[in-house]
Amino acid sequence: MTKLVFIRHGQSEWNLKNLFTGWVDVDLSEKGVEEAKEAGHKIKEAGLQFDQAYTSVLTRAIKTLHYALEESGQLWIPETKTWRLNERHYGALQGKNKAKAAEKYGDEQVHIWRRSYDVLPPLLSADDEGSAAQDRRYADLDPRAIPGGENLKVTLERVIPFWEDEIAPKLLDGKNVIIAAHGNSLRALTKYIEGISDADIMGVEMATGQPVVYDLDEKLNIVNKTKL
Ligand SMILES: O=C(O)[C@H](O)COP(=O)(O)O
């Protein structure tokens, strides 16, 4: 049985401050570091051994992966970083406080921005301060692929090609895989592999630093799912 593990990064400094984060590259909080180490401890206890790791190009996910692998004695495994596993881009909401946004625009609107499948947040343009177009790590990307804001649908559309081209072939080859990423890039993957409807995905949440373990058969059907 092939193992696939998802882990959302540990608490970030902006999770702690309740700010929309998206593609802003914030670090883990102290609690987030502890959550990542604890995840590694649980991975070790569960005897999970990986052949390949995938993560985003954002520090909080990369560090979570590294703490978890170090704690489980697997820091040496091959890893691939890709923008396709980044958090959804939260557009012009990035850096804004979620509670203050709810006071200003109403709980309902903020809930729609956060959890609807296909409503976009207010967008950033390429020359706005804070646009990813100014960030060296995206220099090789076609400028048209750099988002000004994403909903879950758009996030899924850029995550899934990476799943199909890179991750699924590894799993089909019998390799055990860990993916350290973000609340919404992992919700997109969860929706895709579990066949969750557009409506039901609104109710799916990913806890910080909690490994989600899938057992997959040789056709990548899900045989079992557990949370550590
Ligand atoms: O980008 C963010 O703000 C968080 O990582 C995810 O936020 P959400 O739970 O509001 O989608």
C-alpha cells in the first residue's frame, strides 16, 4: 500500500496575528515550529517512511517539511519545491486582518472570500506593491501565470497539473510521498483526490501541523485516511 501524507504548515506569524497571508512569505511562529516538530514525532511513531517530498516556495511550508523530516530522521530524502503548491493568492486582502475585514465587509462576505469555491478576492495588479511579479522566485514564470488573486477553483487548476505530471507518477511507481503545503492548496488536492463537490469543499478545513495519511492502492484509489 502506497502512503501519501499531506501536512499543512505549522502556525505562521500571520496565522497568529489573524492576517490574510496567501503568497506573502511569512515565517513560522514559535508554536508553528513546535507543531512541525510534533508532526515529525508522530510520523516517526507511525513508522512512516518517505521516498520523495514536495513543498511550495514559501518558507512556512519548507520549514515545516524540514522540521518534520528531521524529527523523523528523513531529512535526506529528495525534495521538490514548486510555486504550484503555494497557498492560494489572497489578492488585495493579503496583509489585512480577517476580523477587521469582517467588521468592515460583514462576516458573510469574508466567509465567501475565504471558503467559496469560485468567488475571487479583490485583485492586486502586477505593479502593485506586494505583487508576486516583483519577486525573484517567480522570475522564470510566464508573467501571465502570476496571479493577482485566486479562488479555490483557480488554485486547483494550477495544483492539479503538478499532481498529474509529478506526484501521481511517483505514487504509481510505489513511492511514498509527503506534501508539506498550505490550507488551500491542500484543500484543492483533497477535493481532487477525494472527489469532493464544489459545495462540500466549503466545509473542509486543514489543521496546522497535522499530518493526514492516505493509504492508496495501485490505481491510487483511497483505501484508508487517518489524521495523526
Ligand atoms: O493565507 C492565509 O491567510 C491562510 O494561510 C489561509 O487562510 P484561510 O483559512 O482564510 O483560507
